[in-house]
Amino acid sequence: MGRPPCCDKLGMKKGPWTPEEDIILVSYIQERGAGNWRSVPTNTGLLRCSKSCRLRWTNYLRPGIKRGNFTDHEEKMIIHLQALLGNRWAAIASYLPQRTDNDIKNYWNTHLKKKLKKLQTGLDGHDHHNDQDGFSGDSLDQPISKGQWERRLQTDIHMAKQALSEALSINKPSIISTSATTSHDLHLQALKPSINIGNYNINDNPITSTRPHQASTYASNTDNIAKLLENWMKNSPKVSTHQTNADQTNADQINSFNNNNKGGTTTNRGCSMSTSSEGAHSAATMPDQAFDSLFSFNSSPSDVSQSMSVDENNANFTADQTSCLFQDESKPNLEGQVPLTLLEKWLCDDAALHAHEDLMNMSFENGADLF
DNA sequence: AATCCTTTCAACCGCTCGACT
DNA sequence: AAGTCGAGCGGTTGAAAGGAT
């Protein structure tokens, strides 16, 4: 008998969130910032447990969430990171700041597992040493000692650092070395382009990007909320009966944003990137105070830790991010390993394709800052 | 048109971890 | 040192949507 679920307390509501609840939550977080989730239900009057509020915020309402189809590049990054980190979705999501761990996890389970399985069965019909699942995320069952794993990790970190260092060397513009001799080398090299996540994302900006796949159909979460509110406003004109005065104000602001954002959506989507700073950024271009008010959240520490810290102005990874990339402690990759052979090639092809371009877009000064 | 099957994804559950006392 | 509590993570579930028959 474990602890009873927190949602069992006090007849908490479960199931899908309503637009009204979303608005209340967004309003509250706008006012107080994300964090201290325990106090959220009491302070907002939401009949939701703190956990549910946090989840709703982090997985759906939080600014900077990209929804919709994953790009080819994202897909490959997930595959690669999954191979490196295992099913550590939060860690993987930290390299794809616009995606939530839940999204990535879902995408892995619904799309990528199948895709890889297909690929794998196509590759080797005879090597079934792993398990019935081919190389599903849960397939790695060969034992590995902690010591072994730690040594491997150390080597990985060292090699990755070295690789990144080389990649950023102005004298070596070609960051994918042709001297990779081991699967290990290939693996790390293929990771290199993902180091440029921030850069990559920024380069989705139509102004600077030349990538073919950036015609984004993604809606930022502001779009989500806007759409949601649009419907809600149509269906439910009685905002004030559900909310406090403050909430009413915020609802008005949201509505105001919604209307104004119709003109601004193109711009935002054009950027194809909605970071947590999107609000502030967009507010600068949108005169309406409502938008500014609602979406320029004050980043709480938890926000900062969860959201990307890409500097949109210089479009570069910060040193912290890079060190984070390598400091991220990894647990033994006992599960979710994918045999890396032709799959690697597949991934590396893409990596090589984008690597040079990414590097070119990264200023050397900032690259130097990484170390 | 009706039914069944599959896919998707938001949300929940249970567990672990770290901070605090 | 031990206990408590909140936050976060990964696995799983189930409703809804879409597709096949």
C-alpha cells in the first residue's frame, strides 16, 4: 500500500483541463511566477492537485512550447540522444527546449520506436541477440557494471569535449572528421551538431536560416492559448462569473492578446521558435500592453531551469548550456540502447549535412566562450 | 452507416531525489 | 541520522480521433 495519489485528496478534479482552468492557472503564474506548486490550488481555487497544475503548465501552457510535427532534425536528435542517454526524457528535452519531455516521450513511443524497429528489421534479419523488441527503448538488457559505465561516461565526456573543441576551431571548419574509426567515435561525432541546438533553433528564423524544413506549422503555446480562448470566448461569454477581478482582467488581457496576435502570429511563427523569452521579444514588436503583460513572464528560477536560455539576440549557446551538455550526469544506459551501425550512418548523414552550416552560423567569439 | 481497430497524446500514477527540519 | 514534504521524472493509461473493413 503506497501513499494515496495526491489527487485523491479533497475530491480533486481529474481529467482534461478546461479553458477556464487554463486561464486561471496562466493568470496566476503570470502574477506569481511558476513554482511553489503546492500553493497554486489553494491560491487559485482550482480543484486540481499541485502536480496536475505543474504538469499542465510545463507540458502545455508554458511559453516556448512548440507543438505539432517533429522535424527531421529533431527526430534524429531524439534518436541520438535516446541512444546516448536512454529513456531520460527530461535530459533529452533539455536539448530540445521547445519540446516537453512528455512530447518527446510520446513521440518516441508512438513514432520513433516503430520507425527504428522497421529500420532495424530491414538491416539485420539475423542478428537477434537483443530481444524480441529488436531495439525498442526497453531492449537493452545486457548487464553493465556501474564502474564500467562510469568509465565509459568519462571517456564520452572527454571525447565529446574534444570533439566540440575541434568543431569550434576556426582552423577546422569541417567538424565531422573522417577519421572516425569506431562506433563510439561516430556516435560522438554525430552528436556534435546537436551541440548547436540553440543555434539551430535560432536559425529557424527565416532571416538567417537557409534550412529547407523550417516552414513551420508549429503553433507556439501562445497560439494554443489564443485558439483555445477564441473558442472559449465564443462559447462562454461569462468570464466574470468564474473568476476574481484579477482573473477578469487577465482574461481580458488574454482576449486582447488573442485579437492582436492574429496579426502577429505570422511573425511569431515565421520565427518558428517560441522560447520563454518569446513573450518579451514579441511584446517589443506588439504595442498592445495586454500581450506584454500576459506573456512576458518573470522567469522564476524553475522557469529558468526548465526553459532554454538561448540568447535570441546573438543566437548562440551560452557557456552554461554547453557545460551543461557535458555535465549532465547520465545513468547507466541500461535501457533504450539502439544498435549503432547503419543507424549511425543515417544519423551522421544528417549531422554532417547540418554541421558545417551550424558552425558557420556560430560566431567564433561565442564558440570560444564555451570553454 | 456502423463497427472495430489503431494511433495519438494529455493526464495520471508511483517512484526517486533533494531540501529542510 | 531520520523523517517529512514538495518537485520532478519516467512509465502507463484511457479518451478521442482517424482509418479500415
